[in-house]
Amino acid sequence: MHRNSLGASWEEVLLSIDTMMIDAPPASVDSIASRYKSPFHVLVSTILSLRTRDAVTLDASERLFQQIGTAKELAQCSIDHLSQVIYPVGFYKTKAKNLKKIAEILIKEYAGLVPRSRKELLALPGVGLKTANLVLSAGFSIPAICVDIHVHRIANRLGFVATLEPDKTEEVLRKTLPPQFWMTINQTLVRFGQGICKPTRPLCPLCTIRAQCPHGRQTTNLTTQG
């Protein structure tokens, strides 16, 4: 079993975080996945979520899904209309173009359905490794590790990886993270990253796993000494 420098395992840490964050709301894409239970909706919402706050993503997704629910309906929308509906998500004009292109590809090559392989998903416009893995896990329940900025940051802070890029973090986690956590690590660490283990000024004194976290232990010690 893979452990960090303080002897903590992923299993111990993730179960503790789940308990700590039990009342925290789910991330926007997880909310969409739970409500619509559709790979198509997960794919669209994940693309909208890139470089965008969760609340904005959820609002934009719901506005769009009030009008479209299939690749055919999405392909029939103009780019200008899509841009207006999904605004103010980050890079909304580029995302509108990519969404329309994706819809056209799905219709032409996959009978309007979202493909089930990472290779095929990565070939779609605007789809990177994070998006592909989230569609596989949240959309199809296929084991895949979605590493976003929260997972990347927290995995490094906890000392389970020492990587500079999310793609490298995903590569390491595929070798060290127990398979039972592949599909849930993202939703666990996103809630934790938004509520406690924030990018700047993490709330280490409020964190129940700080004794198992090299960063948390160091920060708490420094705070105490100061």
C-alpha cells in the first residue's frame, strides 16, 4: 500500500476527507451527472467547467440544457446563440465553437452518442485528459482518474506525488492509487479543495487530516510557533 512520508495511506486520507466534507455540496459536473445520468450532459458540462467557477458552470449548464439535450439539438444551434447561453463561462466563444464541432462529430461518426474510449474522447475539439477521464468515470462509470487543479494540488500537498503538471499526477496515481478510489477521488478532493484545502491560504487549522499531511503539519507548526 502506497503511503506518504508521514505513513498515511490514500484509503485513510480519502475516507477521512469524505467524513469531513460530508455536508459540502457536490461539484457542478457531479451535480449534472447525478441529475441527468447522461454522458452527453457530463461532456458538455465538463467543457463548460474549464477555467470557470463551479457556480457559473452549473448555471450555464442548466440554461443550456433547458434548450438542448442531444447532439442533434446542439448541432442545430448557432455559435452566436450558444455563446449567449453559456456566457459568462471562461472562453465562452471558443467553447461555443468547440461544442458545436463536437456535436457535429458525434452525429457523423458516433450516431449522436458520446464515445466510450479515452482515445476517441481526446480526439474531440477542446477535450483534454481531465475532461476525457471525467466523462468516462462520471458519465459511463468506467474506472478513470480525473485530475483537475484540486486533485493535482492536494495530491502534492499530501505528499503522495511530487509532480509539476496534472497529467503527470494522473500518470503517477494510475500506479499508486487503489482502484476503488479512481472514480471518486475527483469529487472528494474537489469539495475538499473548494472548502478547506484552498489554493492560497488553506484552512489547515480546521482540517482533521493535518497530522497526516506534510504541508498541513508544517503550516500548523509554523502558526503555533508564531
